[in-house]
Amino acid sequence: MELTGAEIVVRCLKDEGVEYVFGYPGGAVLNIYDEIFKQDAVKHVLVRHEQGAVHAADGYSRSSRKVGVALVTSGPGVTNAVTGIATAYMDSVPMVVLTGQVPTHAIGQDAFQECDTVGITRPCVKHNFLVKDVKDLATTIKKAFYLAASGRPGPVLVDIPKDVTQASTEYSYPKTVSLRSYNPVTKGHLGQIKKAVQLLLDAKRPMIYAGGGVILNDAAPQLTRLTRLLGFPCTNTLMGLGAFPGTDPQFTGMLGMHGTYESNMAMQHCDVLIAIGARFDDRVIGDPAHFSRGDRRIIHIDIDPSSISKRVKVDVPIVGYVADVLDEMIRQIENSPQRPDAAALKAWWADIKEWQRKDCLKYDRKSDLIKPQMVIEKLYAITKGDAIITSDVGQHQMWAAQYYRFDKPRRWINSGGLGTMGFGLPAAMGAQMANPDATVACVTGEASIQMCIQELSTCKQYHLPIKVVNLNNRYMGMVRQWQEFFYGNRYAESYMDALPDFVKLAEAYGHVGLRIEKPGDIDGALAEAFKLKERTVFLDFMTDQTENVFPMVPGGKGLTEMILAEEL
Amino acid sequence: MRHILSILVENEAGALSRISGLFSARGYNIESLTVAPTEDATMSRMTIVTIGSDDVVEQITKQLNKLVEVVKVVDLTEGNHIERELMLVKVRASGKDREEMKRLADIFRGRILDVTDKSYTIELTGTGSKLDAFITAIEPGVILETVRTGASGIGRGERILRI
């Protein structure tokens, strides 16, 4: 039987096992929406802005390890989605974005709601397709899912002209596809792994540095096993939080620009560094020239060869899926007669303990003002460390990363690479959809939340009991912090004047709003909010306006050139 | 250092812009770029001449390989190879210059493809530096127009690039 292109799109999603599509209708996708209307297998979530659709698909994917799916119309639908696509691309999130396009005969005619979707999105997708013939539609969608989830994951876009959704053809969904030009190396080289194991066993001052790749590849159990087997210190990047348990004594905290003193010092002073699914990002190692002065051997495991020796030269590159490589490493270590050098490790841990004595995350717990760090610590306590936490971008993001100790992967969802304000709330919606029984909180600030605040309406429509934790300091806090440190306290445009009454705003959207102004009220408000298991609650914490994020490695400085709280 | 990259790529709309977009987005140089289908019409072969340190060229190669439509990438300058570029030059050829221009074309093993009473159009092939040498050998005022293809390259002997 012949199906129309629109029917094929929906059938493909069903056959791919897609549960939710996040989207927004429009002219070019009306045929597809008509088919969505006629069935129940694939559920559509109507957002309030296309950016929200893509972020929601993103949060859905990150919290569930499934491929996220978004559907938007041509022209402005696509351009609104670009921020979300670029966000997913930077953080390697598997996602398929279906976009409507003007009919094939109108392409290039400056038609209504036309844009060069494939051209606009090309630099921020893993791959994209324009489907010009309905006969290619099913195979292209299969390819999109395959590309999105395999190798280094990423968003893949399929642009579908309206006439293609109208045309008919025989439907068959391929079980598998292969592309002769796409064969990612997934199995680590045994010889290289052997070399790496030898380096690790001979190390005197080893350090394990694990990033988002561990979470994407579901390799947290392997990382934990390896770290415990070796007895080495372990740090996680912002993207890697939860890859190794945050409460484990071998965990030295996050590293990087706002990482702990001990993690950054250990990174610089170790003699063998193993980077696992991490990419020596500028926010992680600071100035690469300064970092390279450390006298150390580096092992780097990554699925993407282009991530290796990009910013820092490594000694033992291993390309492959992190989980498989770590399995092999564990096997080789267990079979080796050699054990790590216990005396050297003891001395190294003594150095680390000494650095830990700095207590770099201390803050004034007796303040009369609400300290944002305290809100996160209390959020951690009330959710027993087991919530899915999404965040926006800025100071609140760093505090959440520092003070909420993630013991499990896929509990910390933030825009690490692109740094997209507005990500948190829609990502929380996706996470709640994927995990209906989980506690989901969005840690945000009064600037970030306003970038996608319209999604409070989506929360209402789908009864998503998200808790929004707004750390409201009436500033774009991170901008203000940089202006304070590097621009002579000239707070150019970083003060948030004319803020809405968030409590009333939450109520206007049909939610519960709470304002908290005193440290003594934090516990009560959190308890009240989390008791409301069926409701979205907006908690507006009026926090200390002058609080800054410490430690801090100023941009372009070396990793050990940290500013600590006490030094100001 | 100068590198010649040979790339096999799916002969699909947009493949060229993916590759040129990669170079501009990441700030890599393109000295020249040529592309045409191979004997297998589903595939094109591209030759890109680029300048960069070994580290940069290694990154370029890795990034090219990452593009889904790129089938294979080889840095020809890593081994023995042959490099050729085609140039068409239209020169003024009148009076005493006419004879001299013919002689010069012969010395460079050029062929005169088109003749008017005032001009010659000369075809030259060779390495880029040979074509440069021809340009410097003739008076700048005599050149009316030049067009060059950019380098194409192939490995010597048993070095073969195919799938």
C-alpha cells in the first residue's frame, strides 16, 4: 500500500520507537501534523517556542539515553530552533530534528517562510539532509537516527519540503542502514590500551579526568570500577558530573574555571593523566601553553579522533567507545601481576589532602542574606541527591555543579559547550517526560529563566511537576562577576531592572509561586514545594547580590592561577 | 608547510559546501581547490592545497574524515606524488613580441590554443611553480588574462586512492 510522505514520517517515528516528539506546527508541516492527529503511538508535545522544542528533546535525550526528536516548520521555525540545535551539537546529544520546507518547486524563489535550512544548520549539525523525493524519505529518516546515535552522537536534521509530504510511495522502513563514507572507529586499539595500562601502573602521581563522553556512552560503571581498582583520584568536567560518584572519597570535585583547588592542582602536577571522554576544553584547562608546562604523560580515550591532540598533545591516543576501552583496561589491569605503586600513591594523596585543606568551596554560612550555595546544598538535602537537575547558564549553573553532588549519571543536565541561557526549563520538561516518576528541578537565575519563560505554559498543559529554583540576585550574575573582577566594577547592562513578580507570573501560568527572602525560610519553602508532587512550583529565592563563584581561573590564565574566595 | 590533500567524497549536493565551510569555520587556509567526478559517477575527487603546521594539517585531515560525506582523505605530500596544474594565459602578441612569445611558450612546453592577429592563448601544464615561472618570465604588461585550475595530484607508483 502506498503512503503519503506525511504518513511515512509518522510511521518512521513509530517504527523507530519514538515516544515523544517536541514541536510546533506551521504551514510547511501541516500534512505531518494532520497525520500526528490521526494516531496515538507517537505523542506530540506542543511547546511555546521552537527553541523550547529542541531543548526539550535535548533534555529528554540526556536524561533517557534515547534519541530526542523535534519537529518544526520552515523559515522562522527553523531559525528559532537553531540555538537548540547548536546547543545539542556542542554537547554531542543524539537528536533528530525534522523541519518543514517550502515545496520543492518553490525552493530558491524566496517563498513565504522559506530559508536555506540545510545551509543555516550545516555548521551546527552532525549531518543534515534535504529530501527531494518521497522515495528517499524513509531511508533518510533511518539514516538520521543511525547517524545521531552512533559514533560521537549529535543532532541530525532532515528537511522535508511540503510536496514531499503530499506525494505517495510504497513504505518500508529499513532495519539497518550503512553508509560507505561513515565508519567510526569504535573499538580501541589493543596495543595502545596495553601501553596506557603500563603507564597507569607505573604512575607516581596519577589523575583521572573524565568528561561527558563517559555519560553519553553509559560508561559510568566502568569508570567507577577502574578508579576504585587503581585507587587514583578522579575529577569530572562540568559535562561529566555524575560519571563518578560525587560523594566518593576518591572524587576531587569538578575541575576547570570554577573547579576545585585540589582538582586543578592535581591536573597540573600529576605525572600521568588519563582523559576519558573529555576534550581539554578552554574552560577546563585554561591556557593550553601554561597547562603543557606540566611534566606529565597523557592518555586520551575518545570516540572522536579530532578531539585528540587538538588543544593538548597526548602521548597515548585511544580512539573508541569509552565503555569498551575501559572494559579492556580493567581486564588487563586485573590480569597484570603489577599493582599501582602504593607508597607513591600515598604520598600523592597526602598532597591532594593538603590542597583540600584550602576548603575552596567554603562560604559564609551565617550570613543574614540567602547564600545561593546554601540553597543548592538544601536542595541536595531535600532531594536526597537523587533528583534530575537541569540548569541555565551563569553563576547559578556553577553553584549547582559545585554544591549538588551527583552520584549517578544523567542527573545533571546543562548546556556546557554552547552555554545557552534559556536551556534549563525546556530541558527539565523533556527530562520529566522521559522520567515521569523522577523529581526534576531546574536551577536558574532571573536572567536566564526569562529567555524561555513561555514554557511555563507547556508545563501547565502537560502537568509537569517541575520545581524551578530561581536564584534571583537581580543581576546577570556571571557578567557582573567578570565586570567586578576585570572591568573596574563598571556594571554595564548587567543589572536586571523592571523584573516581573515571579510569584504572580507563576500564578498567572497556573502554577504555585513562592518568594523566599530569609535564610531561615529556605528549608520550609523547599519542603512545601517538593510536597506538591503534582504541581509546577516556582521558587523565587532573593539571594545575596554580591556573591561570586569561587574558585575562579580567569579566562586565558593557567589552571593553577586560581582566585580563591579568601583572596579578595 | 604546503600540503596537498586528496579527498574522495560522495557526489552529492552540498558536499562541496560542507568541506569549504569546514575550512572557513575553523580558520584553515585553502590555497586551491579542484573537484570533479571520478570514473565512478557517485563519487567525486577533490584536491585541496593548504598551508599549515603538521599539527594543523593533522586536525584538518581528522575534521575532513569526520564529515559524513567524505569517504577517504590522503595527504599526498606525505609520500611521492605527482602534481599538475593547468593554466590558460591570453597574452598580447603583436609586432616583435609575437615571435618572442611563441618561443617562450615552446621553452615552457606550452601550446598555443587560439590565435588572433594581436594575441595568443597559451595552454601550460606543470607544477604551480613552473606556471609561476612562466608568468615571471614574460613582461607583466603583455598578460591580458590568466586562469588556473589549481593543483591536481596523484600518488606515484603503487600509491592508489580508491575505496
